[in-house]
Amino acid sequence: MCSLVFVPSSQFLSAEDEKKRYDLHQNSPDNADYRRFLGRLFIPLKQRLAPGSSGLDFGSGPEPTLSRMFEEAGHSMMIFDQYYEHAPAALDLQYDFITASEVVEHLREPGKELDRLWACLKCGGWLGIMTKFAAEPAAFPRWYYKNDLTHICFFSRAAFAWLAAAWNADLTFPDDDVVLFQKR
């Protein structure tokens, strides 16, 4: 059992309303606090990469920051975002690593999207995800994170373990709310 918690599609926001919500985000490459936050994914993933690796920042947002951090570390990056950098050709390439920070909780078809990202990884490549892990069932009604109407699916450690088994991937949890998969 994958243990994914999700919102029924009848309660999804329209694409227009969803984008309006994202337009309110104030994340910038010049914001040191935001970079520190992203460091929870950036640092453990960077430590596992060969110099000059190629990556995809999936769900990069209006001001791609994680991709810039990897470029500053000597890696080449492509970006894809449903609303801000809709470049479907980026999903036809192969990468040494893919990041999805604060993205998977927004996916309307998480299985399909994550399988598509997995197919874009080279053998030995890394998929790094950062998202709030689902609260325990007893705490879920009081959990603030579910109140954002753009958050429609919530992954637990068990859900990520299920994915790793389905993909025959190596799995590690290097920090709170951070998961790394390595393609065998």
C-alpha cells in the first residue's frame, strides 16, 4: 500500500486560481533565508553528484533558485515549470539528477508525473524531492499544511518507500521532509 493522501479532483482549484496563488510567492535567488531553506535538499544532493552533472529543476517557479544554486556549484541545469517555464522538450532529455522542491504536493497525477521524471533520469541518477511529509492520521485534521488549497497530495515515508520499491531504487532520507532516490 502506498499510503498517499490526496484531495479528490472535484476539489482542485482551476489552473487560473492555482497560478494566482503561486504568483503570491516571494521566493527569490537573492533571498538568503530561502537559499538556506533549499539547502536542505541542495547540500545532500550536491554531495552525491559528480562534477559537471546535468540536472532538471522540475517546478522551478517564477524565480528559479535551486537551479541557480546548482549552476553556481558547476552543474548544468534545465528548468521546467507548468506555469512559468512550460518547456515540454525539457522532459524529453536525460539527466544525472532532477530536483522537485515544494512541487509534489501540487501534482494532480502524481504517479504519472513522478514516473515521467523517473524516465528522464540516467542510470545512477538522483531524484531529490522536498515536501512536507504527511502528518499522522490523528494529527492530520489540525495540520496546517493541508489548508493550502494548492496542496492536493501528501506523501509519507511509506509512500516514498512504495515508490522506491516500484522503481527498484535506492532510497534515503537525508533531512526532514527530504527524500533522495537513486536509479539503479
